[in-house]
Amino acid sequence: MRNYRLWFWILNAATAVLRLLFIGKVGLTVDEAHYWVYTKFLSLSYFDHPPLISYIIKISTSIFGNTEFAVRLPAVIIFFVASWIFFICAKKLYNERTAFAGALLLNVLPVFSFLGSVVSIPDSPLALFWILSLFIFLLIIETGGKKYWYLLGVIGGLALLSKYNAVMIPVGITLFLILSPKHRFWFKEKEP
């Protein structure tokens, strides 16, 4: 039997190193420059996006300076963590081999392996908090633990601060609860 967990960590670490070598060598995209300008005028919201990406970039550029590397570093870190949580969720839902195959696809498909993991855009933290929402919801379904609903609320709030598309997270959860007779009892509880 292959150790897919080990292969996952090799894949995740190797792709992260490649991204770290790349991120400081290319100029910012128009969108990244736009979000970097947000950091000069921090606010609770902007005309076109929620504020989280500006706060994330602000923290990174405050530590590492106003460089392309500093603007993009959060995307690399966020993708690394999101890949890990994705692997855990896929393993819970299927098996370790399928989880590795999914993580491999996540790391090679350009929409994820470049846009979501190199370019600092609101979709980066959204992807992290979306997959974290799935993970926490899986914990709720597996354990029946009411306390996880509060954590899901916090993570869902962070997802909404990332991008407004996160409104679909509670929609998906509600649809699951409606369509799963075994889990409809949650509608009688205050936590959801």
C-alpha cells in the first residue's frame, strides 16, 4: 500500500517552494495592484469587494515590505493550508488515494495552481474558508457536536469578508439538511 499522505506532503511542499521562487519575479497583476492600494486606505468594505484581502496584504507588506513577494506570499500560504484541509476532507469523504488524486489536480489545474495560489485575490481566502466550512460541517455531521456550529459561523463570516460569493455556503448547508432526513433535526436546534 502506498503512503498517499507522504506523497501529499511532498507534492504540497514542492509546489509551495516553486511558488515561493516565482512570486517575487513577476510584476503584480492589475487586480493585485488594486488590492494593494486598498491597504493604503483600510476600510470595513469597498465598492467591489469585502475587506479581508486588503487586511491580509497589509499584514504581509508590513512585515516583508512593499514588494511583489510580500503581496503574493499570503496566497501561497493560504493555498498550502487549503490544500491540506482539502486532503483531509477528501480522505474523510472517500479515502487517502482519492484525497491525493484530488490534491494533485488542485495543484496542477491552472485556475487553482496559479490564480488561487500565486495571485493575491479575494478568491484565495474565500477558497480557504470555504473548504474550512466544509471540514467543520463534516465534523458536525460526524460528531453531532453543537459547539462546531459556532466555529462554522465564525469561518462563514470570514468567508463573507473574503468575497460575497460565500453566501452560497449556508445555502449549500441548508439544502443538505433539507435533503437529508437523518440530519433535519438540526432545524429544531438553535445553533444553526
